[in-house]
Amino acid sequence: MDGKSLLKCDVTITNDGATILKQMQVLHPAAKMLVELSKAQDIEAGDGTTSVVVIAGALLDACSKLLQKGIHPTIISESFQKAVDKGVEVLTSMSRPVQLSDRDTLLNSATTSLCSKVVSQYSSLLAPMSVDAVMRVIDPATATGVDLQDIKIIKKLGGTIDDCELVDGLVLTQRVANTGTTRVEKAKIGLIQFCLSPPKTDMDNQIVISDYAQMDRVLREERAYILNLVKQIKKAGCNVLLIQKSILRDALSDLALHFLNKMKIMVVKDIEREDIEFICKTIGTKPIAHIDHFTPEMLGTAELAEEVNLDGSGKLIKITGCSSPGKTVSIVVRGSNKLVIEEAERSIHDALCVIRCLVKKRALIAGGGAPEIELAVRLAEYSRTLGGMEAYCVRAYGDALEVIPSTLAENAGLNPISTVTELRNRHAQGDKVAGINVRKGGISNILEELVVQPLLVSISALTLATETVRSILKIDDVCFTRKYRKSTETTRA
């Protein structure tokens, strides 16, 4: 189901659990813990943000029933810890190793993640794009993780999702400042953090000009000052100039732009501060804080820098063919409106996180509710080896996990009770990969249907949900502070 969140007159259309919970106005402390739980799952695995909250809710419901039977919270908490330890063992035994060189397996994992999204019909385009993006920023032989900061997602309004593309280089949404030079081959790129404009006095001082001769002299000095800056830039061999955005004064004056245009230097201004690190890593340049440091050694090089027209829906600047690339890529996300673009970005982020999970823990398990049913069956067997109330609690823990296949069956239009019962029987007979096939509307070998997910996603969801439930279980009472009461009253008003 797609959720709609209304906040400050902004509409968000998404079925990403973490996004929906983030937008919700939550007041109760326990509910806030569940929001933080979803956020933690998003950070750790990037996927399974809805499942982790559903599991936590089912476990809390099981805790409520156990407490009503008079079982002490400490016993429930310790039993749940034993259950999750056993659950991790079961999940690990169910998994199968995966090699990063196996592109088809990586594509299946990314496609499974995208199939539940609003943009699922574009999974054949977005899944390969996500896999290629991750594989270009890591060394598959030695990588133990993926820094998603090395993958820049650029949102550009216009076109359709079919127009999304992966660029092996740098993409900027800014426009070329000078109209004369919009394409440069064999580019030598400089990134400056100082202004190409006349110097100004500080806030406490001012200059008073009393006659025209002095005014003319000031203008000549400003012209000579700016011309000297531009000549030094040209002398270093720079033909593409990136200028960091300045909030104190104009980063680029009209006179400086005129001189740069005369010298055939392509100029891009208003580069954001947070993009500096990515730009430097991509094109191999270094940020230059003063004109005295503007030397050829500080420049980055690329085969081509050009401003590209996007069929009347705007322009982008692409810098490709970097001679010393720093293992970074850019993904350009297109869409007909802001809502589609934002959902496409979230979907790509989830797919990237799934591949990152496989890099961190190179193992896959079946999807479609198969792991949860297998856990329920195996934990029921494990509970028979325990005694007393522990056995009862572990059994309740396993039964609570059936909420995932039950919800999947309901969403697929199946009867939840009969579907879960049949799944239990199949798994009890040793069919570990029997799961719910949403496309065909029945139960099948889920691995043959290529519905797979990273082992890390399931382990993370199980452990994080259990930790949160154990934390809530040990809370005796909730005391509201004055500040909390005041904020609650303000919100209700």
C-alpha cells in the first residue's frame, strides 16, 4: 500500500516505511522508539524498514499476552534474547553465499527491493543502474563496505523515469555562467573558494569618494585587480572554472565574467559547500582558497566538460573522462513531477543499500515470508528443549514472527490463515524455501522465482526489533516533564 503523508501543506507519496514514520506526528514515547527503530534499520540495512516495525509490533502484542498470564518481564526479556540468538543461527544456516562477480544474483536482489515500490515498473532500468553504481565505487576483491557518499544522486525535473542515467563522472545542476563557452575538450578544471569580485571593506569601515577623479581611479583599480586574478587563472592552464557559492559578497562579478569569457574559460558558479568533497574526489582537483595557490598542480583534468540540453526541460553540466577518477559516480534521476522524482530517489537509495548489504555480508536468503515461517517452526522445536516459562515465551516469540507472511498473504489477496497454515506444513516437512508468490497468488519455491534478499537485512530487522521490545518491556512507568506537556498541548492546539 502507498502511504500519503500531509505535513505543512506538503504531500509525500511513498510506501517506504522509514519515510512514512518520519513524517508522522508521533507523541507517545513508545511510538517514538518505534520511529527510531525504523530509522536505525534504514541506516544499518537500508531495506526492511516496514518489516522491522511490524515485527516489533507483533512482539509487543505477544509480550502483552505473556504479561497477562503473570509471567515476569525479566523472564520474557531473557527468553526473547535466547530466541533471537537462535533465530540468527537459523537464518545463517538458511543462507547461501554470494559472489560479487555474480551480476545476476545482485540484480535479483535489487529487483526484489524495487518490486514493492511505487516505481516498480521501472525496476528493469533502476536495478542494473544501482548494481553498476556500487560496483564502480568499490574494489570487489577487498571491499567490506560501501560509502554511499561516493554515489551522488542528482534530481532534475522533466522527462520520465526512463530518462534516468548513470554517469561515470561529475554532474552539476548549475548553469554555465558565460554563454560563450559551453563545451571544453581536454578540460583542466580549477575549483576556487575565493571571490572574483572587487574586494570590500569590513562592516566597520567605509570609503567616502568626494570627486570624479577618485571614483575613476577606484574603478581602474578594481578593473586591474580583477584582470590580474583572471590572468593568473589562465596562466595556470585552467579552462574550466568552478566557483564556490559565497554568502558575503558576489562570488563572480560581471567584469570578471567578461574577462573569463574573453579568455575562453568555461565558468560554473554557485557550487555548494557540501559538494566540494565529492567534486574533488571525482575529478582529482583540490579546492583553492587563495589566488597565490592557483597552480597547475591544483587542477583536475577530464576528457570533456559540457553543458547538455535536456530536451527543453533544462540543462545539466557533465564532466566525464576524468584522468584520475576517485571511484565515484553520479545518478541523474528524472521525473515528470517532484513527487515522482523523490520516490524514485528513495527507491534507488534502497536498492543501493541492498547491494551494500551484500558487500558487507555476502550471503542471501529467500524472501516471500520464507525465513519468518522457518524461524517460527524451528523456534517451536527449540522451545521443546527448554523448560518452564522460557519455553512458553520462546514459542510465543516464534508465533509472533508469522505476522510477516500473514501480512504478505493479505496484501496479495490470499487468505492469511490458510496460507500461513500451508506454509507451516511445508516448512515442517523440510521445504525451507517455500514462500508466498505475490505475482502468482500462491505458495511456491521462492528461490526459483528469484525473490531473494540479503541476509543482513533479515538479521538486522530481527535483532533491532527484539532489542527495542526488550527496552520497552523493562520500562516500569512514564513520567512526563513540563516541557513535554507544554509541547503536547501546543501540538493539539
